[in-house]
Amino acid sequence: MDQSKNMVTILLVTVAVLLAAIAGILVWQNTNDSLPAPTVSTDAPTGTTIDPTVAVAPEFDPETAPVVPADQTPEQFVTGYYEACQAAEWEKAFYMLPTDKQAYYESVDGFASALMGYGVESFDVQPQVVGDGTISVVGTQQAQGMAFPYTWVFVQGADGQWLCQARNMGGQ
């Protein structure tokens, strides 16, 4: 019986030593600063093709960009967008979005479905900020107890009217 107790003791000690060695190796690997940092390539792998069914956001085109009516400022335009959303005037609001955002939602129905899902409770529009050939306006939606700021960017078209160039999440 003493021999089997000795064997069990030796086996337990061996397992403990192996576990300690594995733990030591893992700790050493996680603290070794000499390992190279992982890199990410933005190049497409050789031999890949572009999938024509995947939508790509269009680049800004002044010819198709939403135009701020002559009797409005960009700030009033953004306020009108949020008012249209609150009134469930989905088509009006959809066509006020920059064309890349229209492409993202794909249709008035897709846009309406997304906004109804957000549960927008209210909005706030800050005074417009005039830059070098641009005007930016931050509009913030309140939904699900959180604030979602969007920065709208307007540029002047060839005829002097303001064009809605971009709407990006995040305030200034």
C-alpha cells in the first residue's frame, strides 16, 4: 500500500510541476515585449475580385447632392430634417440626407424602418459654424436614453447655394 501512495504522490507532484511550467511559459509569452506588433493590410489579397452585389457609398457629387432651399440656412435645413423625422415624414427626411447616407439606407422604407427602430425621442440643433467654404451643424438625436450627435457638413455649389455634403456620427 505504501508503494501505491508513493506513486500517487509522485504523479501529483509531476502534474503540479508541469502545470507550473505551463503557467510560467504563458506568463512569459504575454510579457515579452520583443514580439512584433500585429499588422493589418488594407490591400486586397492577390487574386481577389470585387463583388458587384456589395453596395459602395458614392463619392460626393454636387450635381446630386441635396440643396438647401434659398430661403433657409444650413442650420434651418438640419432642423427641418429632424422635424420631418419627428413627424414621420420619412420621404422628405430621406431626401435631405447626403447621397451616401441615402445609399446606405437604400430606400425610404429602409430609412423609415431604421429610424422607427431607434425610438428617437427628441433632437437638438446647435448653431451653425462657418468654416473656410463650409458650414457645419451639429444635430443631436435623443434615443433610448442616449444622445447621438451628428455633424452635418455643407459646401457651396457653383450657383452659391449650399449643398449637403456629409452627415457623420460625432459632434465637433
